[in-house]
Amino acid sequence: MIVITGAAGFIGSCLIARLNEEKNYHLMLVDDFSFEKKRRNYESKRFLNTIDRNEFLAWWDLQHESVDIVFHLGARTDTTEPDENIFNNLNVNYSQEIWKRCVKYNTPLIYASSAATYGAGEFGYDDDQKLISKLKPLNPYGKSKNDFDNWVLRQTQDDIHGSPPFWCGLKFFNVFGPNEFHKGRMASVVMHGYNQIQESGTLKLFRSHKPEYENGKQLRDFIYVKDVVDVMLWLMKEQKHSGIYNLGSGTARSFSDLANATFAAMSLEPKIDFIDIPEDIRNWYQYFTEAKMEKLRSIGFSKKLYSLEEGVKDYVQNYLMLNKIW
């Protein structure tokens, strides 16, 4: 049985879709299923059962022999949330309990970290594990992800605690794609931009508040969610080379590029307005991210990834325009 936490969410539900495409239906979905808005993400998929995240650990203790691997994708992902206690409970403590059971029950684990751990990029975007303890995230979300990464590395260096038979932490960069409709403010610029264009013909981007960056020229590493889940499935099948890895495209692109790709997918001429970055995230805003991907490539992952334009076109034309999920 494959367990997926965060199964009703964006990346979790896309992973289920990909597993279903491979005719893998022996899935246990873990999440807070009280959010009716997320129901679309899983109601048409094939799986064994669902279980509330608060009941999952007790269930696992009773049913551990049936669990083959855990994808731990459930987390509080709101980068504007200021309360560190929320992140500590969901992103650190809960994740530690999952890790401990993977060790105890000899279960492989693939979990979600984040590029938010890199902060302003003082140490670059290199997934060398020796650098992780030095990173300075800019918000409580990034800090919680980095705290767990550091805790994991301490466990793996301690013969007393041990490790799962295979484990992998993935630092997701700017993931976009189908099934993110429920994320509100945290959804990608592609989804927000598409909706804005539909409503007004114009797409809004954040104005730059740093003189070294022109408006719209802030750079991020955007990766299509279909590539993300392909990497996770490849790791599940290989189960070699445990560690923490970047998961991005490897190429920084501007928000203007993203906006232009969205207009092109809709067969429209670009019309972009710039607005101020909201005060509550302005000090935490990353102006540049770019995943170094050599480490993942070095262990054998060789699939060609979607270009930004290819990913946006697939997302817009095959999902947003058709009001479909994956």
C-alpha cells in the first residue's frame, strides 16, 4: 500500500492521478478532508480509502505491515502565516512522528521540503547537505521546512536513531499546474493570471521594490507539477541514494516570461499591469531562485522536463480552459 499525506491538496492529488495512470490503485489517502472545496481533487480517483490526518498515526501503528512506502506531502504551506506554532505542529512535529514510524517499521519515505528554506539565497541554491544548517529562511513556513531537514540530517548521522531503508526530501521550487484551484492566495501566478485575463483582459504582476530588478523581471525557478510527480515516482521505483534534493527546472525565468506564456496559451496579446507587493510579504519576497539540479541528475534521473512555455500551455489549454482537474 502507498500512503500519501496531503492527498487532497495540489501536489498530492496530482501524484494520485499519475499513480492511477500507471494502474496503481492500492492507495491510502491522508488529509483533513473537511474542506469540501478540495473534494474535486480526489473524488473521481481510484484508491483504497481515506483517513483523517489526526487518526493516521494510530492507524499506522496497527496496520504498519500493509504500508509499502509513504509520500509525506501534507503541510501548512501559507507563507504569509506568522504563527510559528502552527508550522511547528504540522510541518515539524507531525513530520517527525512520520519519520520515526518509517524507521521503526522499516518503511521508505519521500517527503516535501521547500525552496523557501533558501531564504534570500545567501548561500546559493545548492542542495549540498553540508549547507543546510547555514540556511536562513525568510518566513516561518521556510523555517519549519528547514528545521525538519536539519532534524532529519541529525537522525541520519546518529547510529542510535537510524533511518528508513530509503528516504528522500525534495526541495520543491515554484510548482504550478492543475489541482491548485483551492489554494487561494497561494496558488500560482498562472492560475491567478488566467482568471484575471478572463475577467479583465489584463494580468497583474508584482512591481519590483529593488532597483536592481525591473518590474516583472524578478526571477524564479518554475516547475510543472507533472515533472514533480514523475520525479517522485522515479525515486519510488529506484529507492537508492537517500538524501535531500532540489526539485526545480534548473533554469530561472522571469514573471514576465510566465505572463507572456499564459497570454500565448490563450492566443492573446500580452497586457500586464504592475501592483505593489503586499506589505505582509514584501520583506520575505524572493527575487531570485534557481535550483541546482546536478545532484538529482547524478543519481540517474534523465527525463527531459517541460519548458516553462510547454508547461503553461498544457495547464492553460487542457485544464484551466476546460475547468478540469488532473
